[in-house]
Amino acid sequence: MGTALLSLQQTSTDSRLARSVWFRGALITIHADSQDTDGKFALFEVSGCPGGEPPLHIHENEDEMFYVLEGRLQAFRGSEEMTLDPGDSAFLPRRVPHTFKVVSDFARAIVYVTPGGFENYFRDLGEPAGKLALPNYVPLVSVPEMLRVGKRYGLTFLA
């Protein structure tokens, strides 16, 4: 079994590419997954532009923490609305409706999810990234497929 320490150390571009997927126009690089952390958490980096964000949803099993590196996000948690600039973070707890929107031309954030395992939702629905950059197109994922796979991960879409 790997360790989070090994996953979080400096990795080669080839290694990062092997751990990256394109999902709804975003690039997601999984720096530590549930196998690396004995199921305790997953840590991934998400880069994207406006338009590919998820609809309002609830995680039954996971808490999420977003930390913005570049750009600006608008995060919605229950009835709260937060503007997140670089250096800002937001906690999105399980069983509380939430989503986010990219409100700048581009945004990049680190996402910590606990417990681990939800990173596989992106692997199941995304496609292996062809490069460490945003795709030149928006890979389509049908709503029925998102609902079907989401159910497997305790994810419910509300809008």
C-alpha cells in the first residue's frame, strides 16, 4: 500500500498525468487517493473555467474543503453564499446542499475530501487527461449517467 507522503512528494510530469482526468471541461489531478491514505481522505487539484461546475448537490458520505489557488469561486453552502479568492477556503460538509461557480476566467483549487473514495466518481465519469492542461473541448457526460454513477457514491443532485 502507498502512503500519502509518497503521493504528496514531488512527482514527475508523467506521474501527474497518469493521475489526471478531464471531467466536464476541467482538469482534475489526484495527488492522494483513498488507496494512498488507507481510505482516510483524497486530495486533488481542480482547474477549470466557467461552465463545467456541478449542479447543487449533497454528499451523503463526504466532507469537502476547497482552498483556492488562482481565480475566484462563488461557493454555495446551504443558504450561505461565499466569494473565495486565492488563499481563501470553504468547508462544505456532508448532507448540506452545496455547489460552486467559477466567476473568473479561470480558477484552480485544492480539494480535500474525507473520507477518501469519491475521487473515483471523477475517474468513472471522466477520461484520462491527454495533457496537464484543460481539454480543448468539453467532454460530455449525460445527466442520466451522472445520476446513475452519483448514486453509487452517495451523491444526490438537487437541480
